[in-house]
Amino acid sequence: MKLSQQEIIYKLNDLIDKEIFKDSVILSVNERSLFLSREIGLKNGLIEGDILFIEPIFSPINKETIIGNISELKEMIIIEEFKNSFDITDDYIYNEANRIYEEKIISKMHKFRTGESIISIENKNVLLIDLGINTGLTMLNAIKSCINAKVFKINVATAFISKEAAEKLENIVDNLFYIQKIEDYVNTEFYIKENE
């Protein structure tokens, strides 16, 4: 079932347990989800919110294949199966991660926050927002970044999530809220009504 942006905001907001908003920070894990995190934050009286920048790392052999990602907190997730099957060296991964951090993440930090670091999340309840979660790679990096930043609780809210990603995330976060769990996930845009 396709949903409009307004339907997503209202349905997801209704699903989220309002208790999690006590001493919470809301973080969008990408730019496409900023509208959703902003609206849910406003509807629940959250004044602290931000975006956690996470960028993909691509294979040197196939520039369309994501082999991992890096967050602005310099946490990385690497898909070992791809790394090994493409014979990608650690040197390549770390050099590429540093290049991406310098060229893309720092650029976005300047664009969105005039170069400032992400707001303090230590000892806070964090609500991570993503419009759609397919493989879960970006969300796993966001969760790892939060754990290493010593947050108190990690909650995740999304409109659409693949069944596989839901099974992974349900075991590692405090709460997972979603509108639709999808068996054969296509891509996030597929589930959003056009002209939105």
C-alpha cells in the first residue's frame, strides 16, 4: 500500500510509544527523512533534533556495489562477504572511508550545521528516524554510532522496513516502530504516493 507523506507522519506518530520521548533526541539518518523526523519531533514536543550523516563506501571493482558505510562519528560497517569476494584490502576501505568523510560528510556538516558536530547524544534516549529501511546497513551504522556515543536507549521508527531488516533490528534496539513490514522490498520511493 502506497502512502503520502502526511499519511506516513500521522500513522508513524500514532504507532510510537510516547514514553520514549522523555529526555530524548530525535535523529534522522539521512536527508530524505528530515521531514519525518522534524514533524514527529514537533508533534511530540521535542526541541532537540539533528541528522546523523552516513555515507556509503563503494567497491573499487563495481562502483554500484556498496561494501559498507561511514558515519560522521567515524563508525564504519563493512560487509565482509563483499570485501572478501572482491578481494578488497583494508587499506582501500580505510582510505576510501577517510576520503568520503573529508569530501562528503564534512561538506554536509558545513551545509546543515555550519561545520558543527552532531548534538550531544550521550546518556540520552535516541529515536532514529528513516523513511525506509531495506538492507538495514545505514541503520546498523546509526545504531553502532549511538552505542559508541554512550546513549541510554535506542529506538527506531520507519515507515517501511524489509522483513529481513526488521528481524535484525528487533534484536538490537529497545523499540522498533514501523508502518509496513515488507517481504520483498523494492525501494523506499516505490511505497510513497506520487506527487508528494
